[in-house]
Amino acid sequence: MLLSTYALAQPFPVLDGKTHNGVATCSSSMCHGSVKEYKNSNILHNEYITWDRKDIHSLAYNKLLSKEFKAITDKLGLKSPEKEPVCLNCHSSNVPKKLQGKRFLMSDGVGCETCHGGSEKWLATHTDKDATHESNIRDGLYPLDDLEKRARLCLSCHYGD
Ligand code: HEC
Ligand code: HEC
Ligand code: HEC
């Protein structure tokens, strides 16, 4: 299947048409910002700390502000990298303005929702007792556990779609 057709069937997170609420809505210490991994929990709860301290995706936007990046856009006759949609498409989470929630920051770079999908419909409910992975996916969580869909998402930036 052509990737463009595929993207319509399973939109990538930045194209999912959902409000993206921003990394700040995931990072509280009770949620995904615990310093230590939880034991006996179905998730680690320290995902924000991992992303912030060990994952270069959290720096992808900040790096756009460096001289090397500007030299590239200057040569291409484009806007400054941090304003240039072509660069923001992969070095940040270039969701349309009207879908950027109050705490959304372009400077978060490749953030939680850039991979996991806009949280508009699942932010409030994914912690409910009766929420399941399937119900979260129905509400717009990107199915990263499906290896083909995961690979397609990574490749959409790392190879280009
Ligand atoms: C570059 C893409 C990417 C980014 C950015 C990202 N994740 Fe993930 N995340 C993944 C993948 C891939 C998995 C594994 C999914 C699976 O096996 O089902 C995962 C797994 C998880 C899990 C379940 C496993 C666990 O216990 O850790 C949680 C919760 C999670 N991520 C939260 C977050 C949060 C919160 C952020 C932002 C601070 C974030 N992720 C940023 C790709 C990403
Ligand atoms: C299709 C997605 C995509 C687009 C569009 C894109 N980049 Fe990148 N860029 C990447 C990825 C992925 C990497 C990391 C490659 C790696 O390390 O394997 C990267 C890395 C870079 C690096 C090296 C960063 C480093 O840490 O050494 C520079 C510089 C760069 N990009 C500049 C730009 C500029 C400027 C633009 C806009 C004109 C742009 N990129 C547009 C995906 C993209
Ligand atoms: C929205 C675009 C985007 C998506 C989606 C994405 N990445 Fe990236 N990734 C980047 C960019 C941009 C960089 C380079 C950051 C920099 O150097 O500033 C990067 C860097 C990396 C690096 C570090 C490469 C190096 O040379 O050190 C790895 C590893 C990586 N990504 C893996 C993944 C995996 C695995 C997935 C899917 C689960 C994924 N990425 C999804 C944009 C993306």
C-alpha cells in the first residue's frame, strides 16, 4: 500500500486531527514524571524523566536554534529552521495551530503525543479503572504496540514519507 493511503487509514499522530495537549500534561510525578520506576505497575511511570534526560527527541526543537541548522535553511532559501514548517515536521510536533492545546509547546520537540497521538479524547480517561489499551486506542492513542505501525511512524521521520 502506498504510504499516503496508509497514512489515511491510520493517521500519524501529527495528522490525527486531535488536540495535542503538550508534554506538561503528562509529566506530573504521579503520572509519567516519577523519578523512580514503579514496581508492580503495568507501566514504569518515569517515562517523562527518561525522555527529558536520555532521549534526544526532547532536544530536537532546541537544536533548530543552532547556527548549523540556520546555515542549512539559509542555503535552501527557507525561513529560519524554528519557523520553517519543513523542519518542524520532523524536529518537533507540527500540529495545526487550532489543535495546539493550552500547554502545547512547539519547543517540546518530538514529545509524547508526537509518538503516542493527540490526547484530546484519552487524557482524562486513560487512567480510569475500566480503561483498556483497546479503549485508549479507540480514543486516538497511536497503536505503537503494532510493530508495523510503529516502524511506519519512526520511518515517517527517519526515512521520510
Ligand atoms: C519517539 C517516540 C516516542 C516518544 C517521543 C515517547 N514515546 Fe512512549 N513509547 C514509545 C514506544 C515505541 C513505546 C513502546 C510501545 C509498546 O511496546 O507498546 C512507548 C511506551 C510508552 C509507555 C508504556 C511503557 C512504559 O511503561 O514505559 C508509556 C507509559 C509511555 N511510552 C509514555 C510516554 C510519555 C509520557 C512520553 C513523553 C514524556 C513518551 N512516552 C514519549 C514511543 C515514544
Ligand atoms: C523527514 C523528516 C525530517 C525533515 C523534514 C528534516 N529533518 Fe533534520 N533530521 C531528521 C532526523 C530523523 C534526524 C536524525 C538523524 C540521525 O541522527 O539518525 C535529523 C538530523 C538533522 C541534523 C543533525 C542533527 C545533529 O544532532 O547532528 C540537522 C543539522 C538537521 N536534521 C537539519 C534539518 C533542517 C535544517 C531541516 C529543515 C530544512 C530538517 N532537518 C528537516 C529528520 C528530518
Ligand atoms: C516526528 C519525527 C520523529 C519521529 C516520529 C521519530 N523520530 Fe527519532 N528522531 C527525530 C529527530 C528529528 C531526531 C534527531 C534529534 C536531534 O539530533 O536533534 C531523532 C533522533 C533519534 C535517535 C537518535 C539518533 C542518533 O543519531 O543518535 C534515535 C535512536 C531515534 N530517533 C529513534 C526513533 C524511533 C525508534 C522512533 C519510533 C518509535 C522515532 N525515532 C520516531 C525525529 C523523529
